[in-house]
Amino acid sequence: MASASFQSVAEMFLHRVASTPDSEALCSPSGEGAAWRSITWQEAGDRARDIAAGLLALGMQQGERCALLSETRVEWILADMAILSAGAVTAAIYPQATPEDRVFILADSESRVVFTENAEQTAVVEAARARLPHLHRVVQIVPGGEAAHDLDPAQARPFVVTLAALEEAGRAWLRLHPGAWEARARAVGSQDLATLIYTSGTTGQPKGVELTHDAWVSVGDGIDALGIMSPADRQLLFLPLAHSFARVMEIAAIRIGIVTAVDGRRDHLGQNLAQVKPTFMAVVPRVLEKLHARIVRHAHEAGRASRSVFRWSMRVGEQATRARVEGRRPDRGLRLREGLADRLVFRQIQHSLGGRLRFVVSGAAPLSPELALFFSAAGVQVLEGYGLTESSAASFVNRPDRCRPGTVGQAMPGVEVRIDAHDGEILLRGRGIMRGYHGLPRDTAQVLTPDGWLRTGDIGQLDADGFLSITDRKKDLIKTSGGKYVAPQPIEERLKAGSPWVSQVLVHGDRRPWVTALITLDEAHARGWARGRGLGGLDLPALTRHADVLAELQAVVDRLNATLAPHEQVRSFALLPEELTVEHGDLTPTLKIRRRAVEARYRALLDGFYPRWDEARPGPG
């Protein structure tokens, strides 16, 4: 196993600051419609130092916890580096988590300090103060609200202080303790705990995954060894930093010296792509599904001639992409057609994504091969990867020169993998594997073997070249009452990729006689269809009941069923009147469906698919 380049993330960060102090490090929007504001690595280092010293001024001890409750923003990264260089541990909390989960994580992690983004987040913490005996301070990033005060050591210390006040206190502390912060940072060891990331999970209470400094250093080393990113790159980071996938991109930027444009507002993604013009970015499949739906919708609305050109161009691009994936050079005729398709269609798609994207890395959930093929055909390569929070996220990834759509690529440097011969479960081992679940030794023993292998809970296959294909989650496999196993995720992915009508899908059927589905409409596509037929006055619930819409969706399901084994076919479906959301508890913060929660919410509807097995008929519910 390769040795570590750095002892800790703190040492890695300090090395980056010292090596390239004047290079651009981070940028963020300075306001609505305004230019982006940049800071250098030296400026980032200075601010992280001041925040860290502020924590030390508050008496923060090595190994104690600091929580981060904020959307993705530059201050999140600065606070993270400050916490780690102060020898403390970052406990990450999704802003979209329920108030109960936020309070649970603060209590379970025994966090002494929590960084909140704004007065709204602060209010949630203040309301639960009586249940948080370990919490001594709230540091609010964005000024506002009556509770945020300056930190005046001469006065009684307030519970809520501003980030600016913490930094000022840190600078004062540094004047009295020269060299103390550097000494604390150097004292951080490779096996010291760096992060508690609470898995959002699709069921049950969050569990805190313990990741050491060496786990994150191994991620940085592995990505650097791939050689697919360089300091000349610029990434757009919008995924929630409370998730391990986004943290991987944070670590990669520090390790390699990549410029990172930071803005966690997903509704600003389109305009941010145009302004930042990134060369790569990390996404979850849901983002690609939304982009794909938008592109296809625009093509459909452009008229019959433009629609025909679009379809022809995509067929050409897909033929050329398949040839390259198979190791063949497209023939001259195909190359000429691809060049024409590029001028007619692909350049417009690339321009809508900023015009400079070399690739996007997709992770956190399964990606439809058809979706990867669509973007790759248009000249934006999609590199699907795989990992768990418990493995520091970056375990497998496709490379630009070694990419096989439908797989999650080859193992990252330093990652060992084997497939359990009994049930096909994927097992991983390496420096990035978690230390365990915080305070849960029994749960830890269920997934970590005595010799260090992590049981992922995923079923998969390795081909002769080491490319890994994920079949399904063990716990998500459907077993029909007839004893047949069905993997729901591939069916869901193909339904979403196969039609612009479909936004979200949940395939159901465990211990049922056959498979059924809950489907949500792509609202923009449905409304465009309605306007074209003089039905613009119908709202989304009414459209889900319209006979013509149901017929369109039945045709989509029928086309898919024609490619499935009989026991996998979707016999009945229902269109839900609204999208599944995080706020309703239907989705995790990384937009994965909470199957049990959705099935419980729509239990009566699902039960209606199976009144009596000999009376039900396939079709829309």
C-alpha cells in the first residue's frame, strides 16, 4: 500500500498555502447578478488560521467536535480547514435535515461549537439548547438576527457570536500566543479523527461515520495519482459539503491546487455554469437528469425540423461514442457526420454548460448508462464513480481514457476490492475505510470484518479489466411473492432516461405478486405539452389525471416492459400529483429516494394495485 504524502489534512492544507500562496484558490458570487469574488491560497490560509485561533481562544481541545450546519459556501471550507488545523473534529450536518436530526447530530457528536449559516439555522439550535449540554457556542456565518453578538473577552461570553467576531478574537489570541496554532496543526496525527459524517440513510436514525485524517489524505493522494486534474482546472462545487462526495472534491482541490467556484444554490446552476465556465464538476445523477430533460425539452419545443436534426445528431454522437468505448476508431463517414452534428447541436449543448467542461464526475447514486451516453455523445464525458461515506466516497471511478458507461470504473489507487462468492456483495479495503460508526460498536461489527474489509451492502460484478458494475443494494432487492428477485434501480433509471415525461420513479413489489411503480411527471415537459394543446390552465395534479397524459406514460412503460423479463415488468403504475422532495421526507439530502418513507406515505395507493391477484389488470393506477 502506498505511503501517505502528508500526516494530516491540516499539513496538506498548510503545504498548499505555502506552495502556491498567490494562486487563486476559491471564488464565490458576491451578490445577485454580481461578479464572483476570488481569494488566493494565502488569503484562505490566513482566514482559516484566524478562525482556528478563535476556536483555540474559546478553549477548544484536541479531538473535540465542531459542527458545521450550512449550505455549501466558501466559509464552510475555511471553517473545515480551521477546525482540522486546530486539532478538532468536523461534524457535518445537512441544512435540509429535519430539526430533530440536526439536534440529534449535535447531541450525538457532543459538539462544543456549531457554525450556522444564518439566523434561521441559529434559531433551531437555540430552541434546543436545553438538550445540548456540551454545546458552548454558536458561530453564525452570515450576520443577521438579534442573537448574534460580538465576542468580547472582557464581558460575559454570549452563546451566539458572529464569524467576524470569532476571527477578530483569533487574531488577538495569536498576538498573545505566537506559533501556538502552527504547533497545534503539526501535532495532528494520521490516525486522529478528522470528520464525523452522519449518513442520511434511506431508513432509520443517522449514524456518524468516523473518518481519520489519513482517510482523507488517501483520497487526495489517489485523485492526484490519476492525473486527470491539474492546477489549470476550475471546478464548480455546488453539492452539499455535508456529504462525503463533495468533501472529496474539497480535498482534491487542496491536494492538487485546483480553483474551486463555490455556490450551493442549485437553482443558480445554469447561470453559474455560464459565469464560471468550469472544466469539470461533480454531480449526482438527479442533476444530470434535470439537465437532460431541459435539453430535450428545448429540442422538442424548437419545431419539427430542429427536433429531427437534434435526434439525428444524438444518434450520430452515440454511434461514435460507442465505437470509442469499444476501442474502435469511428470510420471516416461517421467522423464527418459527427463533425456536422457538432456544429448543428453539440456546441450549443456544450455552450449551455459553460463551454469548457472536459468531464463531469457522477456519484452518490446509480447513473443510467443511457444518460451517460447522451452527454458523452454531446461532447461532455460523464465519469461515473462509486463509493460510500464509510469508504471516504472515492473508491472506484471511470477515467477519461478508460471509461465504460454502465460501470463505475476501476478501483482508485490504494483501494482493494473483492466480491463475496456467496451473494455477490462488494467488499472494500484500504486507508479510506472508516474507523467505525460513532458510539455504535455493534453496527460497526456488522459491516467491518476483523481483517479490515468493509461490507458495502451493494451487489456487483468485476470484469476481466477490473471495471465494477453495481447490480443493486442488497436491502433494496425486491422478492416477489412468486419467489423472483427484481433489482428496482435499473428499472427506475431506464424509465427516467427513456422519456422526457418521467421525473422520478419508485419501483415497488417486495412480497407482492408483481412489480408496480409510482411515477412523478417532469413538470416543465408536462406544462409545455399542455400549452401546445391549449390546456395551459391545468395544474400539475390535473395533468396527472388527464387521459392523454396517462396514455403517454403507458406507452413509456410498455416500451420498457418489452425489454424486461416477465417477472420484472411494471404491471401497474400511478402518477403522483407532486414531486418527491427532501422537505416531505421522501428524499435524502443527496436526493436519493427514501423507499420505506415513500411506500408508507402512499401505502393506500400501492395496496390498491393488489386488491386480488386474479382481478388486477396492468395499466395506470
